[in-house]
Amino acid sequence: MDRRVTPIHQSLLEVKTVAGVESRMAILNGTFAAAFTLGLNNPWMLPVAVVTHIFLRWLTRKDPHIIKIYSQYRILGSVYDPWPKRKQRTNMRPKGFGQGLLY
């Protein structure tokens, strides 16, 4: 018997990008830039949006899944630790994992 081979195209595994940035973040950045620039008549928002886009493109080039990882980390309240500790409070992040930060 021959093994069954199913081709998987590389484009199905890659993150969808718009101008080098993950599509959700690019759309969010463009929406905020348009709202602040056109709606509030603040032309200084355009350079801020361009710098933000360049930063997001750098992050995406460094690791394409980094924005998804940070989004998932923001949703999770704590890191699972299977060993209970005597002084541990319920659902607190351990030190070094963003404990006490606003999100």
C-alpha cells in the first residue's frame, strides 16, 4: 500500500498580512488613524499611525504569530501551576509574568 499524500500549500500556514502587518492590527491601526485624522481633524495622527505601522511590521517580521501570542496571554488571567503553594492567592500571576500590571 502506498502512503496517502495530501499537499498543503504554504499560504495556508502563513499569517494573513496587509502591508507586512497582521491583517487585524493593520485594519485597527488604519481605522484609528482615519477616525482621529478625519473625524477629529488632527493631522498629527498620521505620523503616529505610520510609526505604529512600522513598529507592527517589525514585530510581524520578527515573529509572525507574536500578536496572536500576546492577545492570548492578555485573555488568560494566570499561568497554570500544577503545584499549589502555601501562600499562593487564587488566580494570581506569578512574579515575572506580568503580576500587578494593568491590562
